[in-house]
Amino acid sequence: MTDETLKSYRQSIDNIDAALVFLLAERFKVTQAVGRYKASAGLPPADAGREASQIQRLRDLAHSADLDPDFSEKFLRFIIDEVIRHHERARDGA
């Protein structure tokens, strides 16, 4: 592998990382709107049924993409936990 080859791989990784950051930012904009809606409608911050179905859906997608489903579940669980914290703050008026 030449230095140019490694540089090219790293550039691709950097581009993917940037896309992930922007996708996560967009996702959190939407989930923050959901949190405000839930707060105004008196709905609970968490929805265990929705979370379980989303985790299973992501595990299935990960399996189809040859990605470790356990890793994908940990990743989504981390995101869900952060979203719930945002929803709790919206409910508490923070």
C-alpha cells in the first residue's frame, strides 16, 4: 500500500464521518421536534414499544449489510438514550 492509497482511504473515511455527523444533526433536529410535541401533548418521553421495534429493525438492517447487529444495537441504544434525555428536558421545560 502506498502513502497515496492510504491517504485516499483516509479521505473516504473523513467524508463518511462528516456525512454521519450531518445525518445525526438532522436526526436530532427531528427528534427534538418530537420531544416538544410529546411535551405539549402530555406524552411520555420514552416509548418502549417503539424503541424495541426500532432496535429490531436496525439489527435486521445491520445483518443485511454484513454489520455486527450487536454493534448496531449499541449504537442505536446510545442515540435513543440521548433522545430520551432531550425529551425529558422538553417535558421539564428546560
